[in-house]
Amino acid sequence: MPILELTTLIPDRTPEDVLDFCLEGVNFPKIFPERITPLGDIDLNSLRIEAGRQFRFRHWMFNVIPMNWTVVIREVGDRHFIDEMLKGPMAAFRHEHRVAAGEGGTLYTDRVTYAAIGGALSEALLVNAYMRRIFAARHRNMLRLLK
């Protein structure tokens, strides 16, 4: 399975600040570079990421193609949390969010392990580049929102 890992220094923020920002559900659509619509009776304003929590959302791929996801929060710690797709447009998707102290701020790391429906060919032709683009944009949004 492909692994995408991207780390960004977020200046003048503590690891606790950055992780707390990520754990607040209201920030999820702000970080994500494409439109996200919650499904079911989820109120993003009161959603706090907690281990065991499941939720559904619609990700508008390229802001046009609707893709439904069901995810579960597998683990939440002092410096990380992990979510995993239970149902959705990928064969597998595991996303680790990690924070660590860095010089002048916090190092924020996304590590995504995934497998595309269609296997290695669809990953090479479309999915790998799309994932790099989405996660690079997430990191730009994190920097912008946490300045």
C-alpha cells in the first residue's frame, strides 16, 4: 500500500495548540481543501474527535464528484490521533495526525496509508497525485489558519 507522509512546521504554536485545533470538528472543513458535507445528525460545532467515535461525511472530489465516507477514530493520544475509513471510495485508508515540538513551533505530520479501488494502476494514474495535492493543500490551510 502506498504511504504519503508530509510534515510542516507551524510557527509559534505548541503541539497542544495544534492537536487541540485538529480535534475540534468545526475545523475539519476549514482544513480540507475541497467541500465537505457532514451526513447524519452531526453538528460540526459540537463535534470533538474522540477514540471510538464514528461519523459520516460527503467529500466533494474536485468540488464536483460526491464521495461518501464513514470513518472511525481509532486512537487519540497526547501527540496524535488516528482515523480510519470503514466505508468509502478507497479499498483502505488510515490517517495518522502527529504533532511534535520543533524549533520555533510545532511539527505537524500527516501520514496516510491507503489502497485505491483498482489497485496499483489507478494509484499510479490518478490517486497518488491527487493525494499529494490534497495533503499539500491541507498543510497550507493549517499554516494559514494557525498563524
